[in-house]
Amino acid sequence: MPTTEMSETALPAAIAENDIVFLDFWAAWCSPCRTFAPVFERASEANPDIVFGKIDTETERGLAAAFQIRSIPTLMVFRSGILVFSQPGALAAPQLDELIDAVRALDMDAVRAEIARATEAAEVVR
């Protein structure tokens, strides 16, 4: 599946309706973004069960602000609607493949339990 341009209106549904969503925050003037783009595109084509979305930070300034993007490219990954990865910088193809495998292998029940424990601990501190 080719990458999809994401907008502020399309992104919430993409995250809610798909198990795994990879997001590439980029800009046309960004050299590392242009280097990472074909790597991201190839991964998209090789993994049709995953949504690969591109967010142009120049066009979608609201999304860039909402996700606190300070450096591009930034890669974010959602699994079952939960942000499980966020990192600035371009990845090489082997690194991106490893990340895809790791995200697929996540035990989401364990992730949700960890989030619940962290939320409880934060409430106790208040």
C-alpha cells in the first residue's frame, strides 16, 4: 500500500480504524526527510497491513504543533490507538524493518497494563 498524505481531519480516523499506523512528519526543504522518503515508501509497499502516513509539517502546522514536532523527520507509530514510538531522525531500511517487527510483536495487553499502572502512580503523586 502506498503512503498516504495525512491531514488534521483524516488522521484521527486513520489511527482509530487501523491496528498499526506509522507517521512520517516531514517538509520538502528538509534534506534528511528527502533521504528517508524512499525508505518509508518501500516499507509501505512491503507492509500492506500497516498504514504509512506522511504529514507535511509546512501544510499541517496544527498537527505538527499538536504532536510537538521540534525536529524533522520525526517518525511516530501508533498501535491499537496508542502512541508506542516517537523519534526524530531518519532511519535506514534495516532499522525501519526492525521497528516494524518490534511493533508487530508488542503485547498490547501488557502495554495497556503499563499505561494503567503509570496513570495510577501519577494520581497517587498528586
